[in-house]
Amino acid sequence: MKLRIGIAGAGYVGGVHLKNLQRDERVEISGIFDIDPERRGDRPAASFEELLERSDAVYITAPNTRHVDLAVQAIHAGKHVFCEKPMATTLDGARRVLEAARASKTVFQMGHNRRFTPVYKRLKELLALSPPHTAHIKMNRGELLKPAWTGDDSVTGGFLYETPIHMFDMMRFQFGEIVSLDARLSRVNDFSILVEFDSGMYATFVTSADASWFFPYERVEVFGQYSTIETDEIESIRYRLGLDSETVAEDFRQVPVEKRFGFEEGDRLFVDAVLSNGTPPVSAFDGYRSVELVCACYQSAAEKCAIRF
């Protein structure tokens, strides 16, 4: 018997997940719900409640500010949930989802896709060979104008929830738990952040909402003893490990988009976890923690002080 999965939110990301799930022979798409009836496709659900009735699991790919209510409703209905980032756009909302997920016997997975990209998986492998002592991260958007909703806080929850939240999760994935951060604003939506990790390592994270689409607008640079590792977007990675080593470049631009962005593996692992009653690779706590870090960043910038956890 196939796993019946419904999609709540028929935007771009919902469409990416839909295509991946349609290729999985273990899955049947039970329906699609969107506030726009014309986007519900050939398996329309008239309401989210109808979608839940048809489904064993649901994907929450609606606008950011709707994630909490939809996720909690699905969990209380006994459904497995894949929730796109962010889990919530407030700390109270994130706690609601975390508590509901922990009290449930169903699978809850967060959609932090960067963990599954070939570039960042390779970075993690290299860090095991050359422990880092410093890093610099950047993630810039081009203009925050197109599509128009990207600049609408009532939809996104705020700039840091829309794109940079990816890198808060990525930093934890690569370098371990964050114990403090100190953020400053140059102006609205231009953040410079000093991040301290439990290991004693420090990183800087810079993110701007309107830096123009200048490649690479996402980059991680990591420095260890006689070693440097540098990523360009999720497309390539260069590194030198050892004082006398050559620089090595690995390119992933020919990898299909759904694999290059990590969506395919994340979707497969969610289905694996549901069918085996296993542990999802990105937990509810991971989702909560990334929201907590974003909230702390806003607080730190407003109060001009470091926030410790």
C-alpha cells in the first residue's frame, strides 16, 4: 500500500517536492490544497481539512507565516509532517510546533535542504579531515522585489526567515551548536553577525537583502591549520588541505537541480523515515533552533548586545 501524501501550498517549492514525490514508487499524491483554486491541479482538495482526511502525510509548503497553524493541525490529526523552512516566524510559534511534534508518535521533518546538497555534504566530509578554527559565511539576495511577496513581512515573517535562515541551520550542521551571537544592522536588512560555537570556534555571517544578483550570493569560507575550503553557491567547492597541497576544485553544476539543491534526498529520507517508523534527518528541534537563532539575531541587532544561549 502506497504512502498517501498531500501538498499544502502549490508555489514553486511545493512544485519541486511534488515532482520528486511523483517519481517515488512508494508514494501516491493524495491531493493538493492552495488558497488559489486554480493552482490545485488534477487532485484538488477544497480545504486543508479535506487534504488531511485523504492523506497519511502532508507537506507544508504554504507561505512562512502560515506554517505554525497548518503544522500543528496536521500533527494533532495524527499525520506525518514535512514542514518547509521556517518552522515558524516567532519563537512562541516554534515552541507550539516543537511541543506538538514531541508529543506525537508521527514523523516530523524540517525542510532545511542545504544539508543534502552535494556541495555542503562534501564540505562536511572535508571538515572531518581538517578541523576548522574560523569561518566566514555570506548569503545575499538580489533585490527583495521579485516576486513581490519576498519583501512582504506579513508573508515571509521578515528577511532573515526567508533566505538567511538556511545558513543558520547550515552553520549548526557544519560546525556544531551555537552558544552566542552578536548582530549589528548597517541599515534595514543588512546584518553583520559574530557567531560563537560550543567548540570555541568563531564565524562571521554577513547577509544583505539588496546586494544585486552578484555571483556567488551564497558562500562559505572555512579556515583550518594550513587549510582553506571555499564554496561557490551550491555549484562548486575548492580546497587546499595541507601546507604543500595543491588546490582541488570539484564542480556540481551538471548535477540535476533537484539533487543539486538537496530536495530529492530530503524527500526520499522523509518517506524512508515514515515507512520505517524511523528518525527524520532534520528534526523538529533543528527547526526550532533555527527560528531561535533568527529571533536572537533580530534582538541582538535591536539591543546592540550579544545573545547567549
